[in-house]
Amino acid sequence: MTVLGPNDLKTWAVPTYWDSAYLSEIRLASGETYEEFLNDVTRALAMQNAALLQDPLLSSLVSVTTEVATEYPTGVSNGFAEATEYSQPDAKRASTTGHMLPLIPYDRKFEWTFLSMKNARRVQLDADISSGMADVRSLYAQKILNRLFKSTYDSVASGRSMPVADGGTADSGYVPINAPDRATAFAYTHTHLGCLAGITQANLETQVAHLWEHGYDAPYDLVIAQADVSSWTDVTSVTGFVPMRNAGIDYGASETLAQAAPGIIGVIETSAYGPVRVRANARIPTAYWAVYKSYGPMDQRNPLVIRYNPDFGIGAVLLAGDHIRKYPLESAIMWSELGVGVHDRVAAALCYNTTPGSYTSPTIS
């Protein structure tokens, strides 16, 4: 992550050939000079952009890149052949496949007219900037979770950005690498799209097995709908659930409690695969959940990857608007470029809690 935000807001928000000294002469209604305001906004944007992917859930799912595509191995290993004295073994090589990563521009206009800037109080401008940054955070969260739960590919020019393993619908040539000590060889029909009725220990372990059989070891992460928390914490049906230990509360010596990172509401112990950390998010609609393997915040082995434009960095920049009379931020536009793709197609398993049928993609708010 080489760029986290604008080095200087004046690079983007001030029209070309403006005299920087003139900015110190323009004053807001509250008394600050325009230059002081720009400097404060620069610092605020840089801080917000740097913190954008520090959310425990989002950072556990993604890494970042400027690459336009991702490539990964596919198929089964070739293995050894018994040696003979007068012949050479057949030469063998690994097979790879891959897909494109999207990059989509997004913008958001501020309603800063000449008259509004002329009469603006600092608290009004701060509220506008705060609202804009909240929208950037919302954009990233929505796009990340949407790509995680989406069961179909995204078009990238004439190419495709693939979902998790989907039974060969998006790419019939993709076959996950075999892990013979855990499962028989996989086929192109292998899928991580589940449709299981009920929030139960057994259904969770069914989906966790989809990760384990590819060689991923515990701990695993489970993200659920906020609306379904009561079902996931019901130890009658989810027998392995262990609540979190809260700081500042005294517990009885016989109580079993979990200790984990912030953002985790509990841990579910599985019979054969190890612990699963539970996270909840209200953007996910009821009846949907996903279990995945995370290697830590922003680790390049995480299931998803964010592609960004190095010219603008992670987050957003503020661009000068059109038809400027006096104030450089008249009709300013907040600009962001990003795309979320799947990096590892078998590092996450999705589930729709319904009667047996086909998995359908949810609407992520």
C-alpha cells in the first residue's frame, strides 16, 4: 500500500495556476483563511484514508494491489514415477489459471456553491467533509462484502473477475489444487456455495470442512448477519459457541469464556477442525453467512483483494469543481477508484440458510 491519500490536497482541489499566496487572503465566514482550511482537510483526509481498512472485519478479508489480474495454480499434482536405469522421467509442470481484477471509478459531489462557500461557517464545512468520508468508508465496506457473497462473476472489459468456487459456472476449467491427505481429488464441479437449512453446529462444520479439505487450518472466521446473532449464540443449536470475556467484568471460576481480538462476539469450537471466530455485520441480510480463512489484517493470502489506482491511492481525493468564481472548492467532487476481486477461490465458503435449493446472492446494503 504505497499511497494512502493525497500528499497535498492542493494537488487535486486547487485549480491549476492558482496563486497559493492568494489562498491565504480568502477567508471563510468564521475567520479562517482558505489555506488553513485546506491544510486541515488535507490532514483529515490523510488520517481517514489511512484508517479506512483498519476495520477488523474488512482487513481480515482483504489485501491490496495495483495489479490488473491474479493468477493461481489449478489441478492435481503430477507425482513421482518409479525410476528406471536407461530412461528419463517425463517432464511435468504445474498448471495455472487466473482472472481479471476490476477497477471502477466512483464520485460524490459536494453542494458547495459560490454563495454557500462565501457564507459558510467552519462547522458546516467540517460536517460536509465528515459526511463525505463516511460515504467513502461505506463504499469500501459495501463493495468488499458484496464481492464476498456474490456468486457470479463480474465483467472486466472482455474478461471476468471470478467468485469463490462455484461448481464450474463461471469457469469450467478451474479445478482446485488437490490435498490428498485431506480429500480426494477435486473436480471442476467443486463448489463453495452452500444452501443449508438451519443455523446449527452441524451446518457450520459442513462449511468449515470445505476450507479444511483444501489445507487451511484453524482458526477460521465466520461473518454473520447482525439480525441472526441470537441464533448463532444459542448453545442449544450451536453447541460449540463460547461467549467473549469482557474486560472489567468478574466471572465465576467455572465459566468458559473466549479471548479474541476486537470485533469478535464469540468463538465456536468445532469437533474436528478447531475454533471459528464469530463476527457480525448489519450489512449482511438475515439467513446469510460465510466462513473464511484469514491470515491477519491486510495479509496477501486473504480471500479477497482490493485493486486501487496508484494515482489516487486507497480512499478518496477531493477534486476541484467546474465554474469556479472565487473559492477553489466550489462544486468540489470526491473521487475514488477501487475494485474488489476474489484472490483465493477456495479460502471462503458461503451459505444461504434456507430449505435445500440453490444459493442466490444477497443484496448487501
